[in-house]
Amino acid sequence: MNAPTSAQTIFLDQLMGELGPVSVLAAADADLVRHGHVPDPTQAVDRTPLAVAYPRSTADVSTILRLCHQHHIAVTPQGGLTGMVGGAIPGAGGLILSLERMREIEEVDVAAATMTVQAGVPLQAVQERAEACDLFFPLDLGARGSCMIGGNIATNAGGNRVLRYGMMRELVLGLEVVLADGTIVTSLNKMLKNNAGYDWKHLFIGSEGTLGITTRAVLRLYPKPRTTNVALCGLATFDDVLAFLKEARSMLGGDLSAFEVMWKEFYEVAVQIADGPPPLEAGYPFYVLIEALGSDEQDDGARFERLLERFITSKVVKDAVVAQSAREVEGLWAIRDSSGELDRVFGEAVNFDVSIPTGNIAAFADDCRSRLREALGGGEALVFGHIADSNLHLSCKGPDGIARSGLIDATVYAAVRDWGGSISAEHGIGVGKRDYLPYSRTPSEIDLMWKIKHSLDPTGILNPGKVLPAQRSSDS
Ligand SMILES: Cc1cc2nc3c(=O)[nH]c(=O)nc-3n(C[C@H](O)[C@H](O)[C@H](O)COP(=O)(O)OP(=O)(O)OC[C@H]3O[C@@H](n4cnc5c(N)ncnc54)[C@H](O)[C@@H]3O)c2cc1C
């Protein structure tokens, strides 16, 4: 690790002077590996970040950004470091701004059905506090114990219940951000209707730390569901899957909360990972995990079973198992959630999160697999996803493992482009997908992104190199 330059030393001294030494750790004293730095002595260029700052308040974040702005020090905000596209990986000589000490749940307003939180509160803590107030915060994803609300906002996280409640964007009513120069902008709005001028919060949601730093948010809560009905079904064709989805939407209405589809190869791996015997036999081309969350304890179960009976009778659903207890609900979800551990059985693979218009998903998956086989001379892909949200995940490996991951990326993203899809459904762009952004965005859209970036972060200190290149080619 190179010693800090004299300009960096002046910056660090000022930062420690204003925040106090317990809130700033120089690189030599910090556990940089915990903060996502991967030391690589083989690299000729030193990639070590300068320091880590741990603000406790919005005022601290403002101080940090004001000094970074003055001294041209790059800043990478970090939540729980569970992001999938390298958005929180620190840059060489830059400052890591960890939100982990801003963990206060400030208020639950039952009448407004809102919760006001600091950015470092873990998602699971929000879910649990809502539950304790007989309310419900619907965002849910596998990293719930580690990821933080600020990170969920910065990535516009999706997860399992988007079909019913929307993505994080739909769950944020108010936001407080600190701009690149340290200016604090606060709108802790609790109202569902507020058309007083531009709704600027949407610029920051999903911006992956490149436009400002979220410090506090007002989250939208929902009534706690009183009933949960879950079933796993085997189907023969994707047309049957689409017919089932259409009718499920119609019969269950707003109660339909998840419609997860697993291709058979995924299911065969997943049942080896989840505990216990497989709930349905292997061999169906498609498996659908369907969930309804409702409020009518008398009727919801019967309505759910009527839907299944209708499709079993018409032989669209070949077989189904309905969860009879909370434990069985968990057991069925464990099959779908095993996606986080596929490598245990499938081996190392390259993972994708893409969107394709729902009706074309199966044809896309077939095309993508055949392109991969052609490009790699073999290989396999596991396919699954939140089909009703147009969101597909693929786990792909070549005949010789992941050695040619660049080729796998290029092949899958070219297929996404050709099918008119999005290279990122819910994980964002970070650095991992940056080079492929033009596959899903037009030149004028990317031009607009640069205009927004330049106007909010004129010196380019906020998470440089994420979403967009560190410098625009026409600027260099
Ligand atoms: C097991 C697992 C399952 C997952 N499942 C899903 C899923 O179903 N759906 C889904 O959408 N995602 C999923 N993810 C990825 C998801 O993006 C993250 O889990 C989560 O939203 C990121 O939160 P974090 O606090 O870990 O953010 P980090 O990883 O720390 O950061 C993510 C990005 O946000 C920025 N950032 C963080 N905090 C702030 C802030 N306060 N202000 C400004 N920028 C900030 C960072 O710079 C970075 O660009 C999953 C991840 C894992 C590991």
C-alpha cells in the first residue's frame, strides 16, 4: 500500500479533526477486506482505498462530502455489501463511507402507515419492527439480514413480492439525501399524494450511490396479511404457465403475491440443496411456486384451492402440493430460495439477472442456451425467475467451468439485446454490467444520464466508475 500523498494527508487530518478519530479509520487501521477491498499484489497499480468513514448522522455525512468535494476525493457509499454488481467496491485512493453506524429506527407512524429510518438499518430490522406494530413491510430478499435500507434504495431492490407491492421505489415515500458538495436535501414526506413539483427522490432511488448519499427515508407500510396460501405446481409447457398466471391474476386479484417459475434443471438441483424429500417428483418441464397473501380467513384458502382444482381438472397443472402449515410454506419457499446456494451442487457458474417481456421468456431461454452451447462448445444453464415481473435469472457454466465468463457475459447480454430485454432487472449496473449498458439504453438515454450526473456531481466524486464510466469518453 502506497503512503498517502501530502494532499491526502491534509484531507484525512481535516476529516478526523471534524468528525473525531473514532469515526475515521485510515487504510492501515481499517479492515479493508470487510469493506470489499480485494488486495492483489500482482497488480502493478495500487488499488488500496484511502480510509473508511463511519458517520453517525446526516450532519456527519454532510461534513464528509463537503471535504471530499473540496479535496477531490472519491467516495464509495456502502451498506451491507450484499449488492451483486460490484457497486460498493471501493476505488483506489478513495474514501469508503460506511452507513453501518446509522441504524436508528426513528418512528413508526401507525396512522400514516410509515416508518422513518436511518439508511444503515438492516432490512430485517424494518420487517420485524413493522410486524411488532401489526403492520407489514413487504420488501423481502435473501440478503434481508445483512442488506441495509440505504442499499435497498440505492439499488431499487426487487425480490419476491414485486408483483403485488412493487419494487423499493414504490415503498419509499420520503427521502433525505446529501449531495456531492455536502448540501442536505430533506423531504421526509409521509403522504401518498404529493405532486408539489418534481418528485426528485426518484432520481436517487436506483442510482447506486452515484448521485447522492441517502441518509434517511420514510418507508411505506401495509396491513399485515392474515392468510398465506402457497402451492408448488408442475406444468408441461410455458403456454400453460402463462395461462395459469393469467387466471391466477384474475381469480386472486391483488392477493397474488408471488409467481415464481423454475425450469426443470433448476428444480432438480434445488431439491438436492433444500432439506427433506422433494415436494413434487422431478421431470415436469416447469415448476410454479404460487403465493397469495390475503385478509379473509374464511374464504382465502377456499378461493386458492378453487384456482388449483380448476387447473388440475383441465390438466394444465399436472400435479400440485399445497402447504398446510407455516413450516410447509417455508419448505416450499426453500426450494426457490436455494438459488443462493446453487454452486454447492451445480458448481461455480456465472449468474444473470435480466428482464424479458413475459410472453417471450421461454423462447429467450431456449435461444440463450443454444447460443451458449454454440459459443462455448457445450455447457449448461439453470433458469428460474419472477416471471410475472418479466424477471429471469440464469446460472450458466461452460464445459470447463467459468474460465470463459467474459464469453458467457457477451453471449447472454447479446441475446438479451436481441430480444429487446433489459440487462438488469433488479440488481443494478455497478461495474459488472457497465460495459453492456448500451445494449438496453439508447445513446440519448445515456446522454441524459451523463447530464444528470454532471449536474448533481460536477467533480465526479460520487462512486466514480459505477453505472457510467469514471469519465465520459468525450470529456477525456
Ligand atoms: C443472497 C442474496 C439475495 C439477493 N436477492 C435479491 C433479490 O431478490 N432482489 C434484489 O433486487 N436484489 C437482491 N440481492 C442484491 C441486492 O441488491 C442487495 O442485497 C441489496 O439491495 C443491497 O443492499 P446493501 O445494503 O447490501 O448495499 P451495498 O451492497 O452495500 O451497496 C449497493 C449499492 O448501493 C450503494 N449504496 C449503499 N448504501 C447507500 C446509501 N446510503 N446511499 C447511496 N448509495 C448507497 C453502494 O455504493 C452500491 O452501489 C440479493 C443479494 C444477496 C446476497
